[in-house]
Amino acid sequence: MVLKSNRKIILGIGIIISFSLLIFSISLYFNYQHNQREGSRLDYATIASMSSEEIKSYLDERRDSQPIFRSFYLIPFVAFIGLLIGTLVYYIMSDKVIQQKQSLKKNTKIILNFLTDQERKVIETLLENNGKVQQYELSHLPNLNKLKTHRILVNLEQKGIIKKEKLGKINKIVLNKELYEVLKESK
């Protein structure tokens, strides 16, 4: 749920900033055009004192001296396009991530339903201890002894749920990383 609210906040901020950039770039461009026109205007007194040839040559000179377009005013517009596209891609991709997480949780719950009560106890103990525990600690769980614990661990290891790491004469039992992350979140 936190990811969904973050998605909406990021989408809103991205859209607001991108449209602000659009408005800024448009206003910059029109201000530039207005300033160009204002700088090249002739007042009535000047026009009255000029001949038609002088006016034509002045207009030709002004047209040749003015740049057609300044790329500086395009930068905010390009930023608007980039930010808008980036925000939309983030919104679409985060939706897929949410769907994958929900699918993973559902699949994990289905897998855990196929485990026996004793296997679930072992998994719960691993979750309580950050996904890692010594094997001898598991044999002290209710209704478990060393032999039952060993058989359960062999079965879970064959299913890929846990793995054993040797620490001298002691085995350290580690819960599958992906499974641990999903179970930790759903707890």
C-alpha cells in the first residue's frame, strides 16, 4: 500500500513539475519574441523621416541580423518532455512491480500450505531469527528431536526453501533469501 501512495505522489509531482517547465519554456520563448519585436520597432517620427528605400534596407538588415531561433529556449521544453515521459514510465513500471510482488506473495502462501505443521514451525523460527538459525536450536522446538529436525531440514533443503552452511561441527540453517523477503513483508 505504501508503494501505491508513493506512486501517486511521484506521478503528481512529476506532472506538476513537467507542466511548470512547459509553461516556463513557452513564456521564455514568447518573452524573447516580444523583446525582439520591441527592439526592432521604429517610432512614427523615425518612419516619417525615412524614405521607402531606407525602410526596405532597414527591414532587410534587421531580418539578416536576427537569429531564426535560439536553442536556449528549447531546454525547458526538452526537460518537460523528458520528465513527463520518465514519470509515465515510472508509473507504468511500478504497477508491474506491485503485480509481481502480489503474485510472489500469493505463490509463497500456496507453497507454505503444502508444508507440514512441523516444517512451518521451522520456517517461523527462521523468520523470528532473521532467516538464520543453528540446527541444534531447531531440535529444541516442541515435538521435535534431533532425528525429526534432520529429516525436516533435508526435506526443506530438497525443496530449495533452506540451505545448510557448515560452521565447524555445527550447521547453520539459512532461509532462501527471496522467500525470507516475501515472508518478512507478509508477517
